[in-house]
Amino acid sequence: RKKRSYVMAKMAASLAGSGEDAFRRIFKFYKGRQPPPDFSDVIDFSKCGQIPTKLNPAAVSDVEGARVGLRPLRDWRAFSLQGYPGFIFISNPFRMDCQAFWIRQCLKTYTQKPNVCNLDLHMSPSDTQDIWGKSVHGLRFPPSGKGEPKTLLERLRWVTLGYHYNWDTKTYSASHHTPFPADLHSLSLHITAACGFPEFNAQAGILNYYHSDSSLGIHVDESELDHSCPLLSFSFGQSAIFLLGGIRRQDSPIAMYMHSGDVMVMSGQSRLLYHAVPRILPALWGHTAEKMEACSLVPSLQDTTVVEPVSQEDWMVCSRYLQSSRLNVTVRQVLGPGQCFPETPSSHQRTDKITDGEYGKRKRSSSCDC
Ligand code: OGA
Ligand code: MN
């Protein structure tokens, strides 16, 4: 009896000591490379066999959707997950070639001032001005030798839009706000309206720039003040594994693929679930950006469209960047209708952001790569 309790105590201690719970174990499993993990349990919504969900077909007209680069709503393939009410996965609803526009916005437009990025924390405003312009040459003509400095775009890890997320206090504030991009606001509203949230107001955005060895730690997005508003997530470029857990950090997660163009909506009971991105994976044939081309639009849309054609020149740079990178855009409504920021900002919430290389290596210092 004595021996058994000793063993049990030791087991409990080692479990507590390593912090190893079901979520961490599965995170490490998918992040690990030696041996390569078995991906057979990963849900792939681009394949058959998942539970389709009905969206509101009246919410977005074909013409309205096309203006922001979306296919007619009746052609969208949207899914729910049993046991995760409020979670909606839309398998690439973008029109052929229109992803190119949104990708260029993430790399060329949203990286500009007044938006905020990780490079601002350690560089002067003049050095982080025109990240795209300063990176174009280096991306077109990558240096053959190692040790060459990376371009600013390659060192970019995050950009914030609208109410700028403060990574240290884990809060948004009234005083740190710049205009939210109108085009992304419009795209977001089309998606949320189709999902039953026609009042959604995109107020904050976090763009994550992942490379082949990046991951995003286990976290829940609770800094927004009104959790009845959905959280939207767009994926572009390389694929990734997304882990969706429970309301407790240690709850065992399920794994799913995110491919280029996929959109995820976390609402209702799924809004505050723990989640993580343990791994970036090469895009499979059929999801690859190489198939995309500079946007060519039907002439009838050209007057009122949000989505503009992308020049061959710009697309060359985007597709070179995406050969080993993934872009993730999360869009959040921070305040409910009529709501204001409290006088004293609350301080709990998100602690994790993208980490490169070994898990934990740069857990709190991914603000800059320099
Ligand atoms: C986030 C997030 C997931 C992703 O930015 O909060 O969870 O798919 N992103 O990169
Ligand atoms: Mn998140």
C-alpha cells in the first residue's frame, strides 16, 4: 500500500511539474518532428464526411459577396462540429483568384502605418515604414548564401489593426486606436451575416505571420469586452493544424487542418474555447497559392468592387513569400453596442503568441526577430 501511494504521488508530482496535460501533450505531439506525427486523426473539412451546417442564404447577395471576393453563398461549404456549438468552419468561400487580393493586403497594405507591428517595438518609425517596399528586392532575389539579413517581411510576426491589442497588459484601450481597414470590415460582415450575426462590427484585428517552424501557444481570446460577438479567423498560404480544446486549459483538443482561404467562426459556446496552432504544414496540391494568379475580375463588378486586381509584379512577391509562410487574420468586435472601455482596464487574458523553433523558446519574446 505504501509503495503504491508513493508511486502515485510521484506520478502526480511529475505531471504537475512538467505541466503535462492532455492539451499540452497533443500540442507537442503535432509539433514534434522526430518521429513525424500520425496525422490520421486530423479533421479535413476540404474532404467529405463532415457535418454540413446551414447558413442564412438571404444574408449575402451574390453581387455583394463577389465585391469582396466571395463565391455565391449557396456554393459555400460550411460545417459544424458535434459538441462545439457556435463553431463554424467555412471551407474556402473565396472566388477563384480573389485570395490574391487579401494576401496582398496582408503583406503590402495592412503592414503600413498607422497599423502597429512587432518590428515597431525595436525599430524607429522610419525603419518600419514601407515594410513591403523595403522587402521586395530581397524576396525577388533571395541571397544564395546564409547569413544574409532577412527582409522586414520575413521578420514580421504580427500586425494589429483598429483597437491595437497590447501584448503586455493583454487589453485593448480607447487611447490606442486607428481606423480599421474598410475592406476587411466589409469582408468580415459578409461572413458573420451569413452565420447569423448581421450586427457584427469589426473593431480589432490581429494578423499573424507564420513560417514553417512557427507555432501559436495554447490560449483563449478573452480580452474583448463583449464575448457574445463572434471571433473570425481567415487563413492564407501554407496549411496548419488547429487544435480546438475546451473551456479548461487542460481539456483534450481535437485537431483540424486549416488550408488557404478557410474561414473559422468561433461564436456562442465556442467563443471562449482554448485553442492553438502547433504546426505549419506544406499546402497540399489543390490548396496551394501557386494555383492562384493575379486577380482578374469580371468587368461588371469593376465599378463597385472592393477586391482590386493584383499586378503580376506584386503577386510574384506574395507567392514567393507564401512558399513557406502562412497568414492568419483574426477579426474581433471589442465592444458591444453602446459599450465603453472601463476606467481601469482589466488584466487577465491571453499570454501566448507565435513562437518560432522549439516550443517555449521565444514564448514571450516573439515581439521581434532582430
Ligand atoms: C489568434 C489565433 C489562430 C490561427 O490569433 O488568436 O488563434 O489560425 N490564431 O493562426
Ligand atoms: Mn486565438
